[in-house]
Amino acid sequence: MSNVVVAMTGASGAIYAVRLIEVLMAAGRTVHLTISASAAQVLKHELGLKIDLENFDPTQLLSDPAGQPDDSVIRKIKPTHSEDFALSSVLGDSDLKQGALIYHHYKDFSAGIASGSFLTDGMVICPCSMGTLGSIASGACGNLIHRAADVHLKERRKLILLARETPLGLIPLENMVKLTQAGAIVMPAAPGFYHNPVTIHDLVDFMSGRICDHLGIRHDIHQRWGNQPL
């Protein structure tokens, strides 16, 4: 089973990470997840999800929306029935597999993902705050997220930064240039609209699909340009 590191930081857009983890696991990947303290705050504010970083359980993050109260944020954003998001399927039936989720505390430098000898197919920081982006650009390794990102750069492995900020100041822009030159892929959380999205979920899936493209994962999450009926 292929390893993919997913790190959540304190930028807005927590739903992008939740959906990405679902897709990666459906594709049979082992997801090594780490969540910053700020990301836990964003998850609670944006999705109503209470994450216990000291005693993490996957059900805290990947809860079934059908089991949530009718007025819950996650139920409003995530569809409970396939017909509610006709434009978005996860993967073709032949590609569906059972993945796994392994959690690492963001302060745990003894985790495998802190070492280059631990093999992965890539790392995604989703969403990526400007503070995290700046720390990685400067080479500072203040937590496991920074260290794992540094490892992926030095090992010349895929590092995808789903940057979420607007407008962008000069310093973050310079950091993005620096990281791009170092080998990272800076991917702004800016979904397209050419696939005619009808729900928030469709917009989220667009970004999940683009991330999967760069990780080399086949999917049918959204319509591609050139495949739409005229």
C-alpha cells in the first residue's frame, strides 16, 4: 500500500483536506495524517468537528454526514446521497480499494515521516497557511509538518502545497517562488468552474482531483476540460 502524507494547517478550507483523505483512502493509499493545533481550531469553526489531537480517532474527522444533526455544517457541505452530487464520483469501480489512516501528532519528531528513509509517494499540505509556507521556505523545522515537508524537498519527492490566502502579499509570493524553485508544487485553492459545479462539494472535488493528478492517482472525480458535451 502506497504512503501519502497529508498535513492540515491553520488556513481556511478544512473541507479540502477531509475530502482529499476520503479520496486517497478510496484509492487504496495509506494516509499519514498530521494536524496542527491551528488546523484543529479551523476544523471546529468551519465544519463543527471536534478533534482531540492528544487522543485522535478517525471518526472525529471522517464522520458520516448522514449521522450528523440536520443543522450541522458538515451535513450541509457534504452530500448524504450520490444523487445530490451527480457531477462527483470518487473513483471508477475498478479503482476502488481500502486504504488506511495513520495519525501522527504534529509535535512527534519520532514519526517515520520525519525521516527520508521512510518512503512515500508524496506529501500534501492541505490547506497550507502562509505561516507554514514561510517556515518551510526558510528551512525552519518547528514541528513535524515542517520537518516532513523539508524531508520531501531534500529527497526530491512530491510536495504539494494547497495555499489558501487572498490577496497575496509580497513575502508569501516570494516564499512561493522559493519553494517552487526548491521543487515544491504550489497549488492555490482556486477551483475551476468549467465543469459546471452545482454544489460546494463539486468545487471541493475539483481541487481533490487536481491534487490526485499530481500524485499520479487515477480518478473520475470531476469532468476534465475537453470531455464536456458541446
